[in-house]
Amino acid sequence: MFPTETQEILLPTLARMREFVLLGGPAMWAIAVLSTITLALILWKTWRLAMLGAWSGGKAVERALTDWAADRHDTAIASLAARHGLRARLVCAAMHADRTPGLRPEEAQAETVRVAKMLLAQARAGLRGIELAAVIGPLLGLLGTVTGMIAAFQALQEAGARADPATLAGGIWEALLTTAAGMAVAIPAQIALSWFESVIERLRHDMEDAATRVFVARPDTRHAAQPLARARHVPAQLHVAE
């Protein structure tokens, strides 16, 4: 149970919100459901990115790359094997690909790019839902406003000469509630979407840089007899397109 002071503030607020939802009609109910789903998506996405190491794991990857450059390959791979962050998983996959016998440099890089695309797809999961909420929130609000205005003007027409301007004004502000509610859902959704996309873009750059360092940090003993051929196949940066 909430403390008494909190209940005194919370209960009138909830009652007021319920009143607004009832005044807004079906469109307001749809916006209320959309807002709940959007909030759940934003919270889930934040938790999901945290679990995927979007804001952590950089030091472990740096230590592994240092070991890799110093030819401590088994130590580098072992230090990342149990980690679940995207950077660590990609670097570990790149190291395994680079050490796979019979796999040419360009094939190892292609396999690394494949894994990177798969990991980035995991990082981007859920963004479509947030983007959809940012788009349809204002549209639902506009739909509710249009239908409310139609009802208000119909009432004005039926009243004829006895029409009360106050009644019309009341109908209009009730209709505009849905527009405000739709924008209240869309604005946070758009902010969250932009933030998540910036986090994923930074993560993509980090993964691209780390995977590139796996291939250029040292000459591979598997290709020691063909160092120039290997150099021709290793790009300045491993490009991971989304």
C-alpha cells in the first residue's frame, strides 16, 4: 500500500486521467493502450540493450585484443567466451574465424560480417514497435479530434437558434484531448527511438573497429607464407552494413 500522502496525490490524479479517457471516447482508449505498450517497449528495450552490453564490456574486449596482438590467442578467446555482450561475442567470433584452418582471410572476414549483422539485428529488435507508436499516436489523436468535432457540430446544428456557444466550446476541447494525448505518446516515443538508434550506431562502430583490429593486429601464422596476399585482403576497416 502507498503512504497516505501519496494516496492523496495519486488517487485524484488517476481519477482525472480516467475522466479524460472517458471524455475522449474510443480514440482515447486506443491511445491509452498504445501508451502502455510503448512504455513497456521502451523499458524492455533499455533492459535488453543493457543485457547486450551496450554500455559495458569495453574493457574486457580491450584486454582480449591486447592478448590477441601479443599472440596470447587462447587467453584472448577464453576471456570472451563466457560473455554475452555484443562486442565480446563479435570479437570472439572474429578470433575463431581467423584461427579456423583452411579458411581464407576474406572468408573469415565474411563470416565475421555475417555474425555482426545477426548481432545488430538482435540489438535493433523492438525499434519498429516504438517507431510505429511515434507515427500512429498523433494519427489516433487526430482521428479522435475529427470525430469529436463532427459530433460537436452535429449537436450545434440540432440546437439551431438555441445553440449555446459554451456547449460548442466544451465539445471542441473534449475533441482536442485526443490530439494532446496522441502527441504525449508520440513525443517520448520519438525521443526514445532516436536515443536507441544512437546507442546502436555507436555500438556498431565499436564492433566494426574491434573486429577490424582482430584481423590487422598481427600477421596470422596460418598465412605467414603469404603476408602480401593477406595484406591485400585485409581492409582498412571491416565494414558492417546494417
